[in-house]
Amino acid sequence: MRSSVTRGSQMKRSLKTLLACLPLGLWACPDKETTGDLHNPPPKSFRVLVSGEEIIAEGIPFEHGDESIYFADGWTLTFESALVTLAKVQLSENPDMSSGDPSMTGPVVAELEGAFAVELKSEGGFGPHGHEHALGVLLKQNKKNKAPAFDAQTRYAFGYSLVPATAQATQLGFTEAAKKTYERMQEKGWSVFVSGTAEHKGEVCRASASYDFEQLPKKFRFELGFAMPVHYRNCENPHLEFHRGIQTKDNAAVDVVVSLHFDHLFWEALEEDASLRLDAWAASIPKDATPLVSNETLANVNYLGVVDAQKNVVPFRSCEGAQDKTGPQLRYEAHGKGGGLSNLNAFIQYNLSTFGHLNGNGLCTPVH
């Protein structure tokens, strides 16, 4: 039996080690072969960041342009919270294994296991504008025997997972409000939670059929949670001319950004870069009720033919410079995807499940 002096010494050493990790925002120190100094990663390593990009930080203003993201039906939107849980950030061999199935790669060679719970609305202190959060630094191929260094001449497939909220997750950027919300996420089994406010700003609008849009609220809040574990595999990399994978350097560390595109919440179709619309969200709110959009209100909307809470047909609305849409009734396009989604809430969740990217616009292969 070990003496109490030995156990006490071990406890002191463990406490000292834990306290040394707290500035990194970790509950416990990770494997020394996995995570290095977040602020000064060494050459031939990968620092893994996560970002909700400008949309989470700044919202979606009502302005039109060739490169701008805007609502075709005249809304503007700001986020109050955007919480996600990520895990198993993995690097694998051979990102070019299969041209027909991009999810296929060689074996995993390195991993940040997680889980990581991140409030993307808060400033993370990393990235050009300070909005990105650091999950960790991959120093070596910690899933291989003897943990060899990364080869700067090799591309490694990059992937990560969205997982249900868990009490064991490392919490990054959390406020007291975020802690309470995250407890609710755990109870519901949600992977993602978003809240915010939308307000109609369109002044010059055209409808595809007769409808009194004045009966819709001009402003509403939304609170939405989604249970959608998804694995994002073998992402394309804009920094490498959209080849798949990531590659480090002999003389520097390389930042790798998990980029989450929350505009997918508002797409009118199950296709990349579809137009954004919110009229169906506003129409889901019962008359004279608190102007709040929830999973329950959206579940009452038939996305194939939208009617308001009073069962009146809602047409398309196009505002300012938005391209007109034809047809007597607002509808969302599934394009044969989604396996028979039952309502607008399910449609939104399916679209959101494709929001995982790499380094901005690099497409990843989602595996449900």
C-alpha cells in the first residue's frame, strides 16, 4: 500500500499540473504529444481553430451586392448566442484515396479527441479579428507508434465531428448565460444552439401573389436547438488550391480553421449558396403570441407550401435588389435530398448539417 505522504505528493503534483493548464481553457492537461502552446505553436505543427465567421460576430445586415450575404425577403438578423460541441478533430493519411467517395481516407494519424463546447459569439482571441477559438495544437502524429513528426511534404486528410452536448466537454468562451443554455442542450441532446433577433428592413418589396404582409411581425426572436451528430470528412482546403487535406511547414506552424457557416439555417433550398429567406419563420408565429420562433413553431410549417399560423397562403416576397421568385406560394426546394423531410424544422436541421467547412469555403463531406 502506498503511504499517505506519497498520495499527498501525487495530489500536489496533479493540482500543479491542472493549474498550469487552466490558462489554456482546459479542464485537464491533454497528452503532451497532442497539444502545445496555443499562442506560440512550434514549426511543423497544426493549430486548430474554430470560427462562426462574420455572420455570428456581426449578423446579416440588409444590404445587397455581388459578394454580400442577405435575405431576399428583406430581413436583417443578429445572433445572441451560437453554441456548438465538437470532437475528434482527426488527421488521416491519403486524402486522395478515392475520387468517387471523398469520405474515404487512409488511417488516422493524429487526433484532438475533445469534446469542445464553444460559444462562437464570444471573442476567442485568435484569428485576424479575434473571433476564433483555439481547440489545441497537434504537435505530432499521436495516433502512430512512437508519435513521429508531421512531414511537411505530405498532405493529411482533415476531419472533425459535431457531437451532442456533454458535461465532459472543455468549455470555451462561456458566459454564465452560456453555461445555463448548455445545461439545456445536454438535457435535449442538442449539438447546436442558436438564438438572436430578426427585424424586417425591406422597404421596396414585391410579392408573387396577393397577401397582407403587415400581419406578420416586423421583429421577432428565435431560439433553436438541433440534435445532429455529423462527421465532416476529408475537407477541401482553399489554402491549397482546394485540394483535399492540410499541410504543415518546416519553418512554421499552420493554422487550420473549422469554419461553421450558419447562413445554412436560412437557405431556401438544399443546395450550396441558396438564397436566404425568413418570411416562413415569421409566419410560423401564432397571431397575438409572443414573437418567438422555436423548433415547435417551425415544426408546424409545411416547407413545400408555406401557410401562416392562420392557414393563409404565404407567397414569395422579394425586396430591394433581390431577384423575383415566381409561383403563388412560398416553398422550399429539397431537390430530392433529405429522405422525405416532414416539416420546416427538419428541413433546416438537414441544411444545417452541411455547415461544416475548412479554412473558410473548403467543402467537407458530411457523414450522418
